[in-house]
Amino acid sequence: MKVLVTGATGLIGSAICARLSSDGHDVTAMIRPGSAPVPAFVSRVIALDMAQATQPGNWTPYLDGMEAVVNCVGVLQDGPRENTEGVHVSGPSALFLACEELGIRRVIHLSAIGVDRGQMSAFSETKARGDAVLMDRDLDWVILRPSVVLGRPVYGGSALFRGLAALPLLPVMKDTGALQIVQLEDVTATVAFFLTASAPKRVELELAGPQRLTVSEVVASYRRWLGWGPSRTFEVPRPLATLLYRAGDLVGTLGWRSPMRSTAAREIVRGAIGDATRWREMTGINPRSLDAALAAEPVTVQERWFAKLYFLKPLTFIVLALFWLTTGILSLTAGFQIGVDLMVRAQAGILAAPSVVAGAIADILVGLAIAYRPTTRRGLYAAIALSLFYIVAGTILLPELWKEPLGPLLKIWPILVLHLVALAILDER
């Protein structure tokens, strides 16, 4: 069967592409322009922004010959790179209408558990409206509402759990609802089932795991799997929790996708629980518990690395951005005369002050580029180039700096290495 999978670089979308391709389907993967990595083993990859594709005509060139569509696109919260209305309502509405006009009957739509029980945020409100739009179309639709989805791949909340598991002291937020973790493989198996010719149509299903767990219990399962003993817990005071979620919103305005944002704060109050009875009866799939799924996969050293690096990653980028911004600001203020004196020693003459100003502006621009997610990669490369320039220029103009007790040139090397580490862990998926 020729299948279009939207949101093909996401946790669920990429896994569905892999499952359907291995089942022999001819898969076309739709990704947002600039997304990476591009899914492997698919027949074709198209770049289209769901939030911008709001007319049926935007979709018809890509739907030619398709027999089914699996829509996996979703975003947690509005931001510079995310638009809940466009991604959950306007874009899908145009896609569903185009499918109806072209006679593509089978549409499988990934929603979220609980959005039909009341809107806690723009995320669930737009998800519910997107579901309603599909149900109004003359299509053989299937709406799947999974709980929190976890699997071997990690992204977003699934990555957060592993990061929390690496903490010896686990912070616990108040008013956090129960979770019925569902395994990624069970979700992909469900999609594969509904692409069979005899599968039911026009159905809504909740995909929920067999256990109701607290966040602490989920983290404890991961710690056992990773080979670490129990962690101690402490309850985060409500004002501090609010501050952390607002900090997540702030970094969201810079283009970083933190799983800890105000939308998450509202949604976790409800939890992620549901009734999987119809799912089991209709598909014959017996959803696995979290412990059973983890027991079937031996832990690797890479898993432990990832867990321990999870919270070090944001710290790395915060430190690097502040390092360049601070050096630039100090060079223009309290350290200006020191910089000028240094350039005079290097026999810069009348260019001494302009050189300090130019260097300070370059440092500030590098810091801003690292802080803003769409330009972070270029900022890191610029930082490496600037660091190498400082080493070469310092060696030529003031070689005695290599012998100074505080080692101003020697200290550039560990900074260079940290930038290389930041480049290595930059990608989110």
C-alpha cells in the first residue's frame, strides 16, 4: 500500500515509517523543511510545513497515487517554530479535505489521550478540534489517542524520564496525575493493523498501558533498568515549579523545545490515563507494561551516557552563551582599558581601541547566535573559528601569553573541546 506519513521525524512518526516500510508498504515521509535526520528506507521524502499547508491544493501534488495517510504531526506549545492552530487544525483540515476530494479513504490520525475530556491548554483544545474536523469528513478515519509514549528512541518527554533517572535526588512536582505508559512498538503495531483491508473504520481508540504509574514510579523503573539504585525524592515547592515552567517557556521563545513548559504543567494535572479495553478487543494487541518492555531490552552504555548528559546538555549551552556574552560585555565596560593596554603591548597603535571593540562585538554576536536555537550550529562554528583566531593572533602578537601563570591561551583549548561536544549533542532527534 502507498502511504503518506506526516510528522515523519518525530518519535512516533519515524517509528511508524520504519514499521510500515518493514511490512512492505511504499512509504512517503513528510517532514518539515529543514528537519533532520531524514527518515531512512522510505520511498520518498517531501518537505512541507503543516502549519503553512492550509489549502487542499497544497496537498494534492503529494497525494497522487496514495492509498492511505497517517497523520503524526503535533506540537506541544506555541512558539517561534511551533503553531498549535496551524499544526493541529488548519493544516490537517486541508489534508483531510484533499483526501476526501481525491478518494483516499483511509486516514489514521494520531491525537492524544484525554483531549476529548476537556481542554487544559491550547494543545488539547486544538487537538480536539482537529479530531472533530476529521470525524466530519466522509472518510474511513481512525483516531488513535495514545497516552505517554515511551520506547527505545528518545525525544521530548521520553528523553526527560531518562534524564530524571540519572539524578540521585529526584524532584517531584505537585498535582501530577497518573500515567498509563504505552510502548512505541504497540502504537506502531496498531497503525499497521488499521492499514489492513479488513480493519474497522470510523473508530476512536485510547491507547493506554496496563499500569497506572506516578512519575516517580516511571523514573524508578528506568533507574532499575539502567542499573542504578533507588533515588531520593523531594517535592518541588509550587513557586519554584512555576519558575521552572516559565523558564521552559522562555527558552521556547528562543526556539528550544523544552518538555517542561506551561502547557506540560497544565496537562500533567489531568495525567494520561484511559481505558484500553476496546483497543485490545478490536486489534488483539496486548499492551506491554513499562517494566516488561524494559526487561526485553538490555541496557547499553550509550543509554547511560544519554541519561547522564540530558541535564548537562542545557547547562552546556547556557554556559557557552553566557561565556561569549559576558566576555564581550566586559570588554566594552570594566575590561576595556585592560584590553586596550594589551593591544598596545601587541603594537596595534591607533587600532588598539577599535580592535577591542570589534572583538567584543564579535563575542556578543557569537553568544547571541548560540543562545538562539535556529542559529546555534552556526554560532558554535563561529565560536570555534574565533577561538582559533585568538590563538593564532595571540601567538603571533604576544607569544609571551603562553608562559603567563594563568594560561590565557592554554585555557582556550578546553573551551574549544566543549564547543565540539556541544555540536555533537546539539540535535534533538
